Amino acid sequence: MPSTPPEISEVMVFPSSPDGTKVGSSLFATQYWFFVPPDTQEFWIQLAGGAGKIWNPAGEVAWDAWKQDASQAKKATVPVPPEFRGKLWRVTAPGVQMGMVFDPQIPPCFSATRKKWFNPSP
């Protein structure tokens, strides 16, 4: 992954539910780009592996599992400043991951790179 030529946009769309969007597991380091809608004041991501970072659109770490206590390390709740609403964010996780669950207000479209992300909804 990605499987298309560099100039072709490519996203993965996962089924969503009121409980969130479950994104599959991986054997190596994981990176997903995702869109935070303009009206989002905060969102959450649950990391099944317990480790990872969430990066804001400016490339700064907005949440780091290693800096949380053990009870908070698996679920990240991230405030979204107005200047970062309606933009792409990124989540990264090292090693084997048993999957992630994204807040249902995050569209269920994910990409391995910023350049390949697009919104397939009309």
C-alpha cells in the first residue's frame, strides 16, 4: 500500500457505525491520513495497541500515547483548534497494531499519504 501510481489519488473507505469506524490491523508501522470536518471541536481515536501519535495539520504532535497514563493511553481525545478544522490530520503507530476505532464524526476515508487523500463522497 499504496497500490496506485503516485499521480492517482487513493483512499480506503471503511464501514462506519454510530460507535465509530474500525480501521484494520497491521504488521508494521501504521500511518493514516484522515479529514477532520470544519465543525469538529474535538474527536477521539481508540488505539487497540495502546501506542501511537496524532499529528495536527501543521505537523505537530497533538497527542502522544507515551505521554499519557496507562488508563488514557488507549483512547485519545483531541481538541481541534479552529485553524485546524476542515483539514487533514495524521495518526501513526509503531509495530503490530490490532486496529483503531475513529470517532464517528470523522469521515471513514483514510489514505496512507497526504497527497493521495481525497473525499469520495459527492
